[in-house]
Amino acid sequence: MRTSPADVQELRDTVMAFIAAMNAHDVDRTLEFFAEDARWIQPSAVAEGKQAIRDVLESMWESTNDMHLPLDDVEFLVGADGDNAATLWRATMTMTGNFQGFAPTGGRAEFKGMCHYRMKNGKIAEHTLIYDEMALARQFGLVPATESRSYRMMTAVQRLGRRLSRS
């Protein structure tokens, strides 16, 4: 199927409006963009259905209440079939609440990532979020910097544990 410039513009407008709703931390408005049986996929979780996606969004915004993706930094790409799109983006956020079981650190993060959107009848059927979760954890202060003494100790303990588990 070929997509017309009007179709591409409509898809772009939908995705950018979705990101604007995310930036506003407006759960109800954000969920309007999803199909009832939509899937939200990210490095650490998969949510199926609008209620599960609501839970993911609320948890994300509770842990990073200033999360923001500047719209002028978003690069939009569309698949030839017109039902798939992707965005490349930059995000900023501060860890102000519990994040995946960790207590708030106040750590500030700025990082790049991408999202893949599979559309069905004008709604997001599947949203896949891709970013470097380890780099984000480092910026939040959850994992030591790679060249730090703490990191070297952590890797030494891991290697020792691995050696002991083989014996």
C-alpha cells in the first residue's frame, strides 16, 4: 500500500499530539490515542490493554514528574505501508519518585531514544519504546559510573559469584 502525503501528515500529527499529551502527563488524553487491546513495550516491561498502559504511565510520571520530550527535537519517520511510524527523540527527567523499585535519588537524566508505533484504524496498536536503560540508571545514580571504584567492585563481585556458581 502506498501512502499519500496527506496520510503521512495525518499520521505525523497523531504521533506528535500523542507526544504532546505525554509531555502534559495527561493520562486520559494519552490513552485516547491507543486501541483498546494495545500493547506498550519497553525494555523492562510489557503492558497489554489500556488499564495496564495507564498503570505504566502513572508509575512513570510518579517517578519522573518532570519528564519531557521537546517536540522540536522529535524526528518522525513513517513506514511505506502507512501503518508503522517511528520517532527519534531526546528526553529530560528527574528521578523524583520510586523508579522500578528504587527510592528517589533526585538524579537528572538527559538521553535519546526512539519509539516504534504500529497503527490500526488510526489508533496506536503497539508502542515500542527503545532506550539505553543502563545509561538512564547511571544518570539517576542507581548504577555506578563505569570508571568508578564502585563499578570495579561490583563487577569483581559479579565475576566471583559467577566463578563460584560454576564450581
